[in-house]
Amino acid sequence: MRSLKSSVLSLVSVLLLSCSPIMSPKEGTQPHSSGPTEPARVAVVSEGNYLTSCREKGVPVPPDWTPSSSEWERHGNLHTILLTPNHLEQTPVDATSFASVWSYAAPDVRGACIALGRSGGSFQIICQSATTGYACFWRNGQVSPTTSWSAETTAVSITSLRDPVQGFAPDTTPCTECHRGNNAFLYAPDDPTWATVLRPELVRPTFTTRVEQSSHHGHLTFGQTTITYPRFIPIGGKSVALSNPLPTTTGCSGSCHELHVEILKKNHTAEGYVKAPRPMGPTCAANSPPDDPVRNCYQR
């Protein structure tokens, strides 16, 4: 959703790691691949209307956001900041640094849209298709009295938000510097608010934050088990080219879905990472290997 340089300091997103349901493969098996193992970089550039490009790729496109909308489900404020410098750690997160979460389930498109509004004035939406793996990103303009979001904001129209075709505000970091991996969202599955997104009391038939199929795949090894999994494909623009490269380093580097174990290893370190309860894993479902610390995080 979505990334100012400052958002790297306080981002938990979503993650929103989608049309017809596909069952998770059994443990130890590899999911069906609809294409070759992905190249070093994956990028799709929209040169025209961004909303149209998203729809054409099977991505759910949300309605305008209002705090009282029946279409947007409110989940509350986050309790966990996944990525933050040690000196900014707050437990719990106080009212001056909250991030509020909403989700939208399209009636006829399997996938997810997540909206995140922060006390700093930023407002982002990420939408992702479960069946194609494509994902789209929107955020408000450079925070100003006319564009800044707050808990008192009455409405945000999707057309008022900036997208990769228009380009985001100056000094922003491309969304996929952090939002990388098997889905477009960054979650801490044990956070009580994210738990209501991942493991809802009332299941919405079309809503899932998983990528169930895509033309690009990654792989990760836990012990003796190597898993191949679909990876989301960001739709960017000429102004903001977005890609979802496979990790090439041993550190997290923002791609916490694939290298979430590295966050657990770092714990409280001078590198700026805090102990996260359980960052989202690359498979985060029934087919996770036994030693995956976030095994079955979609399950109640």
C-alpha cells in the first residue's frame, strides 16, 4: 500500500497477500504452475487508465471509501508495528501513531482490497486478485491540508488517490520495495486486528488475501522441504515502475514474506528491526513445512 520512505518505519500492510477457489496443495507437494519459474524481475506497466488495467487483469477495484460504508468492513487499529526502528517501538501502539484497517470484498471477483489510514495523514489501498496474482496500489497525495487523511475524514474517492501511472508524491519509495513476495500485503498474523482479516468470524465467499494462482512463482526451503508458490505481480506505470523480484540477499530487505525467518533471527538489533510476533510466511497456509514458524496462519 503505498510507500513513503517514512512508511518503511511504521508499515504493516497488507496485505493484502483472490475468483474461483483453489484448494491449498498438500504439504510437501508443489502447486500447479501456469508458467515458468519467474525471471529476476516481474513488472507489468499500465500506460493508460490504471483502473481499467487493474480490472482487465482480474483485480478487484473498490468503491469510494467512507468510514460508515457497508461495503468497507472496519477491522480496527493495528496493535503491532512490523517494521520500525527500535527507538520507535511502542507496545501497544498509541493513539498518535495508529493505523486503521478496512477491507473490501468484491461481489464477483475473488481477491481482496485493504485500506490503511495512518495518523500521519497517509491513506493507501492495495487490491489483489487471487486467481491471476496481479495487484494494484493507490495512495493519497503528498500530505497537506487538502489531501491528508484523518480519523475524521468523511470520504475518500478512488479517483482522488494517486496511482503508479500518475506517480506518487516526491521522495516516495516504490511500493514493492517492501510489498514483495507471495502476496501484496505485509501482515503480522498474531496482531488482533490483522487476525480479523486473515481469520474472520464470518467468511466472505470472494474474499481472500492469498494468491492462489499466478504466472510467476518463487521457492523457499525450510529444512529438507522446498516449496514452490505463486507470487503476486504488481501493476505499475511509466511514472512508478513496480516489480516483485525474488530475494537475492540473506536479509529481509522488505520482502518479509519470503525471508520472514530473518526478522525472527534479528530480533532487537542495531539493524533496526524489532521482534515481530510472527511475520507472514511465504506459504502461510496448510502446506507450510512443519518447521515454518508461521505455519497455518490462515487457520482459526
